[in-house]
Amino acid sequence: MAYGLLKGKRGIIFGALNEQSIAWKVAQKVVEEGATITLTNTPLALRMGELDALAKETGAEVIPADATSIEDLENVFRRSMEVLGGPIDFVLHSIGMSPNVRKKRAYDDLDYGMLEKTLDISAVSFHKMLQTAKKLDAIAEGGSVLALSYIAAQRTFCGYNDMADAKSLLESIARSFGLIYGHEKGVRINTISQSPTVTTAGSGVDGMSNLLHFAEKIAPLGNADAEECANYCVVMFSDLTRKVTMQNLFHDGGFSTTGMSVEAMEQYLKGGLDEIEK
Ligand code: NAI
């Protein structure tokens, strides 16, 4: 059910790759709620061809951009203001990639060139996006900017590798830039820390299906899926959250504040406490 929460708002969605992508669901939801949008992803992602279907469905223009390139980002903001007819009300950063994870380099055997890429693509791109938008004065007074994060920024999860460091930096950028942009233009900057979700980026994480199962057993409300994440993004882009900024907002069914649940304990006992007690 749509509520018209984003009626008349203009947005940019970074990072929709295929139907599984969290950004894909966000694009569908924000348009359902009355927004007009542009979509952007890397030329490589666009060549895969799936984004055309979403562009058609949402009536969005697709603008190719590598989010680590200032020139590309300038083009995204300029072109979006042109086609949407004014300053941008909301932006979603839904971008993550670690060459170390892809190449299965362990955290105690990182390739530092690859680490720089991880940080640039997954975190510094958020700063570049905000700085570019601010210099172009591309975000409207009271606008809302979101990036997607994961709890490995606060607590260590085996297999998440250097993406954990990227997420810590991403969340820090939201706080640091939020102070400046909020003060000068009332722009809100937050991160949403999402449950593990089955997507292309998610599947790259070592032991993802076990992690999904574990988180599902721990979280009292169960894991949040991509569509539920999109609903939360809608609320954060809407005028109902005008005073929420510089926050990392957990959207994880309660996982982040649960130590142990009855379900998880039962599972653990099934898995061989006898062995441990011997
Ligand atoms: P996805 O694979 O669908 O999205 C990742 C996107 O990043 C892709 O569209 C990809 O083309 C884009 N990208 C990579 N390099 C780029 C670059 N240089 N410039 C512009 N775009 C680039 O996967 P998903 O899961 O939807 O990821 C979206 C965000 O959500 C990421 O930040 C991810 O870390 C975060 N997240 C995902 C979780 C999961 O379990 N899937 C959990 C918590 C957060």
C-alpha cells in the first residue's frame, strides 16, 4: 500500500544491479510513493542489461557513473537536476565491493592495493558524492541522504574481511558530513545497518548462508529483507524524519541488541553440547 510519502520529490538511486539488489527495491518503492528518480551504476553494471527493465518500470533515466570518479558524479547530479527539473530531495548510496573478498584474500593477508579500492568504492565514494553534491548545491534544503551499512562496522564478523573497515569509515563519513551539511542546508545524512540479505554483493561474503541462518535465529523479529529495507528508506527520505541525522540506524529485526535467544540456544545445544561437556 502506498501512502504518497514522497509525492513531488526528486531522487537519485545509486547501486541497483538486478532484482535482488536492495537499491532495486528502493527504486520501486520510492516511485510508488510518488517520487521521480534517476538511476545510476557503473558502465560495466549497465552492460549486464538488467537495469533497463527497472528504468522502464520506474520511468527513470539511467546515468552511467563510477562512484569513485568526481567527473562522473558531477555528471550524475547535473543531469539528474536537468531531467528531474530541480534540486534533488534524496540520494541512496547502495554501493559496496571488495576486491580482497572477491579474490579470497584473508584479513591477515590483505593486498593493500585492493584494500584502497575497497575503501574508495565502498566508503570514500560516499564522501565524494556528498562533496560533489554540496559544491554543485544539488541537494534541496531539508534533503535526505542514506548509505547502506552492516553491523560488522561495530562488531567483528568472521568472513566480512576489509568490508568491515569500509563500513566503519562509511558510518563515520555520515556523521562528519552530516554536521556540516545539516548546519548549512538542513540536509540529513544517515546510514541504515541492514540484516544480511541475499544479493550479488551479499553472496560474496564468506559463509553468507550460515550467517543468514544465524542472524535469523538471534533476531527476535527475524532478518529484515530487501523490501523491508526499502520501506525504511522511504520513511527516511520522507518529511516524517526531518530531525534525524548523523545516525547509524539498525534495521535488523533486533539482532544488534540481542546477546542470545532461546531459538539460537536450542540450535546450539542440538549442535553438540554433549561433545563440549565431555
Ligand atoms: P548489489 O551487488 O546488488 O549492489 C552493490 C552495487 O554496488 C552494485 O549495483 C554494483 O554495481 C555497485 N558498485 C560496485 N562498484 C561500484 C562503483 N565503483 N561505482 C558505482 N557503483 C558500484 O548488493 P546489495 O546487497 O544490494 O548491496 C547494496 C549495499 O547494501 C552495499 O553497500 C552493501 O554493502 C549493503 N549491505 C548489504 C547487505 C547484504 O547482506 N546484502 C547487508 C548490509 C548492507
